[in-house]
Amino acid sequence: AQTVTQSQPEMSVQEAETVTLSCTYDTSESDYYLFWYKQPPSRQMILVIRQEAYKQQNATENRFSVNFQKAAKSFSLKISDSQLGDAAMYFCAYKDPPYRLTFGEGTQLTVNP
Amino acid sequence: GAGVSQSPRYKVAKRGQDVALRCDPISGHVSLFWYQQALGQGPEFLTYFQNEAQLDKSGLPSDRFFAERPEGSVSTLKIQRTQQEDSAVYLCASSLLGQGVYGYTFGSGTRLTVV
């Protein structure tokens, strides 16, 4: 079975600063997808960013970007210009071909004003 | 609808009681998933539907768990004879395409507490 590891149970950042959340995964597949989801207290999982493994270019969505290191099986999320609304639990997820998502344990992000 | 809708939002059940959790996916979405999220953990896969066909139920923890999607739209997750270890948030997700390469849209879940 695939595994996803998030080694930081909690992180904090000052408003307007940058924070990086770590994620590593284990797979023998060569083509797959990786995601970061945000889960606020409302419980809804909100897709933040996705990365296709066959693309070497790192995905970017506004203030969110990833550092995808395929050989190292690492997929970190960088949040720039952090805002109070970014505070949430963040989950890294690997999509097993063809459809199953495997999630990490999550990182609780606190944004301090 | 505009998003994935789940009901009830909260459910308290006495141990041994049967419960039914409802998921109303985005209209037209082919794929539907159920995930179980224990407190402080990431969601874990339970089952997968493509239209009305249940293609994968390997994540269901016991035969007390049963899911259906009879008309390929609304789905119900049923738990019989609930036990304390069933306490969790149950999340439903859907996607337009079968393999969800653009990710899945999740609902806000049902928090089940078994007392």
C-alpha cells in the first residue's frame, strides 16, 4: 500500500510571511497525481493545488506553490504572503492509479496576526 | 447542486443503533467516494461508485458497513449495530470524470458520535 507522511503535526507563521509544509510519499508507480487539500473547521476538504508526476514543472496557484522532487518522493507546499484565512489543517494526498486517494496525517497551520 | 451536500451534519447514535448517512453529489458527476476520517487523522478510503455500480468496497472496515447509489446520483452509507470505534467524520466526494485527475470535490461530512 502507498503511504504519505507529513512530519510536521503543527506549524505556525506570521501574517504576510512564507511557510513551507513538508510531505513525502512512497510509490513504485511512475505516473500519478499529488494534491494538497485544506480542511478548515467547516470540515470541507478544499483542493489547494495539484501536481502531475510526469510534469517536471512545479505547480503554482496564486500564493501557493509546490516543490516536487520526484526522485526523492517529496512534495512540499509553500504558502507566500500568509493570510489569516489560510489557517487550517492541510493534507497531502497521493492518487493511486486509477482513483484512490491516500492522505497523510495532516499539518495544522496557525497564522498569527 | 453547486457542491456536494451531506446530511445530517451531526449524528449521535447509541451503541447498537443503525444509522444512514446521505450524500448528494454534484449533478452529473460520475464518480462518488466515501472516506472515513477519525479524529486527528487523514481521511481513509471506504468505497467507490461509478454511476450506480460499486466498483470498490475494499475499504469498508466490516460487514456492518454498507453503501449504495441505486440511481447513480444520491448515495447512502449505512452502518448497522454501531460501535464506539465507528465514531468519525464521514466524507463524501465526487468527480465528473472517472479518474479524478483534477481532484475531487468533497462535502462537509457527517460527524458520527457513538455513545
